[in-house]
Amino acid sequence: MTDRKPDSSWGRKLADIWPDLVDEAHIWCLHCLRVFPIGEWDRTEYCPAADCNGSPLDARAWSELARDYGWPAVPVEGQVYDPYSEP
């Protein structure tokens, strides 16, 4: 695993990088398969999970995934939601 920056030097929020996420409350990380409030991503611009180095490229809109996979509209923060496992 690569080192993570503790703070962003970009000074931008995740929604500035991915404008389609601006109305999202929760973001799912493709890297670790966990979900967190968008504000947690905005703190560092990396996945908030301590053991994950997911970047903004790994961020996905929770509402779309919840709809597509039948997951709850309001997720459990930090829980793994694995689209690759059998239901």
C-alpha cells in the first residue's frame, strides 16, 4: 500500500473533482468496497478508511449503486458492500 497524504494540497472538495457527486450524501469506495459520508472524503480527498488508499478515482455515487444492487438507501457507514459477491 502506498502512503497517503494526511491533508490535500489541492484544496478542492470531492464534488469539485466529480461534479455529479455534488448532491450525494454518501460515497462508496471501489478500492475497499466501503461507504462513507461525502464530508469524510472532503477532509483529505482520499477514502476515509484508515487502511485504504482509495483516491477520487475510486469514488462512486452511493445512490446509484444502492439502486442498481438493491442496497439500502441509507448505508451503514464503513460497512463493506461487495457487488462482486453472491447475494
